Amino acid sequence: MWAVIGNSLVSKLSGLMGGPKEPPKVVLVPPMFERDLRSKARFAQSAYEHLFAKKAVHRLLHDYLQPEIMGQLMLSPKADPRVSVATRVGTKGGSMTLRWQPLGAAAPHTFVDIRANPQQPGNVGVRGSVFDPHTGLGLFMSLPLASKLSNQVDKVGIRYSSPTVTAGAVCSPGRGTLQELWLVGQVSGWTAGFQLQPRTPFTPSMLDSLSSTSRFPHPSSANPPPRTNTPSASTIQAAAATSLPSDSELRQMNANSSSGSGCGSGCGSGSGSGTSYGGGSSSSGSVPPPPPPPPAAAAAATGGGSRVVPGQGSAGPHSAAQDVGSWLAENGNCAVSYSPPAFSGPSGGGEFTAVIEVQRASTLLFSFFQHLALSRKVLNPFERDDVVAITSYVDIGMQLATPIGGGAAAAAAAESGGRGGKTAKEVEGVSIGAAWQVNKNWLVKGAVGSRDAAVAVGLRGWFQPSFAVTASANYNYATQAVRYGATVSIENHGALRYQRGLAEPSGRAVLQRHVASDADLANALGEGPLVQRSDSQQNYNIPLSSTYNCL
């Protein structure tokens, strides 16, 4: 207390005497542990994969927590920052990307790069993206250079992006197939979107069958006549003419039958040719029944009121719409998320996102992510005296996946893979993760899931170029084994990210104070409160009825 009073008096005397003023008290705001390099390829892919906190949850639950040894190198020459190279080498493979941004480092949406992966033969490709922020229109492509070896397909996409709506399509010109469609909209913190990734091509016959079996009447006919299955006379005559044998064919069949069986003229009853169409007895030499009418005649005789599906009987006019709806559900993903406005603060202060997603009508996915920038007391004894607090970054996330489909949909989803290239069985379960960036140098994070648990510690040095070293330990419940991993990163480009702490109180600031009373001072000294002695006797024999006189 005396030190605070002394510093205050010294500062006031220095101000009155014209001496140097005391520097203001400050709060440190360190850069985030990772540079802004994660969204460089965002405009060459579907916007659906970069919304709904997908990337943030995946980084929180997987980055630096995998049991592998990996090294990363991301460099750019100072003389020309438009050129950059990224290399990744590890125990599970590696890749290299050479990138050129003609509009400069501040325009990552327009670029051309070439990528190579030695783990798969022929995995070499060229990507490019052009985007105009003023109109919101963009065009991107991905061209494999050795498709015969890698079996990769060429892709060309077009997109429209605005602050509230994004839509686009990706197709393969070489194969003439649709690869992907997406449509996402945002309003008042709510975001909803749909993504179509067909495993099988959408054929035009689906649209033809849908239009031919439409349940809605034609606009030109206000009151169309009701459709009936009663055939008309002309329809019956046409069907009989195309399906039944003629009289001459019947006489020839009767003659052949009589000569072959030894039956005389007494076989059957009737007149004329001795052929009976009605009653009367028949023997082994009688005329065989007429063959069934062909499908065309059968359809004409029934009036063509319904579509006949082999093995399924008659299908209603709505079956085509159901087929298209099932195809869309089994080949698409839909998601809804809510992100309230950012917390108070000049730069946002934090973010919160809750997501519900249905993947291919077989998996229901719940996701949650929150990023906080909190100010705390400085614990470093070597910090300067003018520093009163420092900002720490905290990330919390959760993901839950459960199967909701069965049969062919679930089997197809399990084979094709779910989010992040993992199969449905690998995605199913619950995972909870948290990360705490203590200061500009240290990062601590961990994740607990249905199959394993992992922790990691990272250290970054902000030199030029900067480097980061992380170590992790992963425990698998099934094998009961602990595996270790490490990552070394060296980089010299990418924008630094900062975020100020919340304006609301946190830590010690949530405590309130009031002037201590005599009893509080006595308790602080370990003594009880001082009270006056009273010798008067009190009457404790009070009737119960006089006290509890209520219902």
C-alpha cells in the first residue's frame, strides 16, 4: 500500500515540476499461435466445406494431436511475396505446393499452384482460381497432369459469393459428370446450406420420368377429365387385332391338332370348322388358349393410367418424385448453424457456433465451437512494470456423430467416407477438445474422444523465419497403447492475427469489494466478534399455538 502511495506522489510531483510522465499501463495482446495460412485454397473449393465451423472444429480436434512425426516448411521470398512454397513431410506421407498469386499476397483468392504427392503415382496437378470481390463471381479449376496413373478427374467450378449468399457448381468436363453443387445463405446469425456430391451421375431420364408422371394438371386445362381404367371399344378392337390370331390361323391350328391326335369330326361341338370358343367338352387335341397380349397391347387395354414397373406392380405417379428425393438425400448434405453477434470489443472479442448437419441421410452430426480472447493477470516476474495484464486465447469445441439411416444409404456412406475423408464408422462417436494459448510462445491443447485421448504442448519462437515445435501423446482405448508424435514448422510469411480481450470482467475482476466491518477485521485476525453480556432471562416456554397461527 505504501508503495502505491509513494508512486502516486512521485508521479504528481514529477508532473508539477515538468519532469517525464509515467508511461501508461498497458495490456499485452500476443499474436495467435498460427498465422493466417489456412484459408489460402478456400476459393478453389466448395464454400460449404469452409462454413459451419467445419475447419475450426477439425483443427481443434486433430492438429498437433496425431501420433506422427511431421515437418512443415512454408517460405516466401521477401523480394517477391507473390511466390510461396509449402512442403510437408511426415511418417504418413508428404506433399509440396508451389504457388503464385499475381495480385499480391493480400489477394489469396486469385492464384495458380502446382501440387505433387510422392505417396501416390501420378498425383500431380495444377489448380487455379480467379475471383472478383466486386461482382462476387469466381472461376476455379483443378487439372491432374497424370490422370491415367492417379485416376483423378479434372474439375472446373463456378461460384458466386456475397456476404449473405454463396452458390456454385463443380463438374468434370472430361467425364461429363456433375461433381458438386452447393447453396448457402446467412441471415441474422443463422446459416443454412445444402451440398450435393453425387456418387452416381444424375441422368436426364430422372427428369423425364418426373415430368411424365407429374401429378399436377396442365395449365391449359382448368378441369381435366378424370382418368379411368375402362378401355374404349376402339381400344379393345385394336388390342384384339394386335394380340389374337386370325381365323385362318385358327383353322390351320385345328387341322394340325386333329391329325396329330387321331380325333375325328366328333371332337368338340359347334358348327362350321368344328372349333369351339364357348362351352362344350374339350380333349387333348383342342385348340390351345390364345397367347397373352404383348406389353404394348396390355398397356393400351388398361388405358395407360399408371406406370408399370417390372417386379413391383403398378407404381403411382408420385414414385418418380420419391426416387429423385431419395437420390438427393443419399447424395447430399444439409446443415444449419447459429452464430450470435460477436461479443463486445473493438475486434469482436470471441465467436460461438452451434451446428446441426445431416450427411447423406445416414449420419446426424452435432458440432460446437467457441473462441475466446480473455485478459488475465501477468504471472511473469520478469515482465515490465507498465504491463498490468495479458490476453490469452481459449478454444473449446465438441463434435457428436450418430447414425440415423440404414440399409443401402448407411452402407454407401460408410464406403464413400464422411467428413474429412473418414468413413462413417470412424466419424461416429463423441469428441471434446480445448486449447489454451498462454502467451505468444506457449500453447497447450487436448482432446478426449470415444476411441482415444490426446494432449499436446507447443512452443513458438517469433524470429524471422519463425519456428514452432510441438509434442503430443495419444492413448488408444482399444489397444491400450500410448503413441507419441512431434511437429516442427518453419515459416516466414502469412498475416499475423490479433484479438483483444473482452471488455467484461474476468478472473480477479469478477470479485467485488466493500469496506471491512469490525467483525470482518476480527475474523481476519482469527478472533470472534466482541459482544455485550446480558443477564436477563428469556422465557422459552412459548405455546405452540401462539407461534404457528396460520394454516
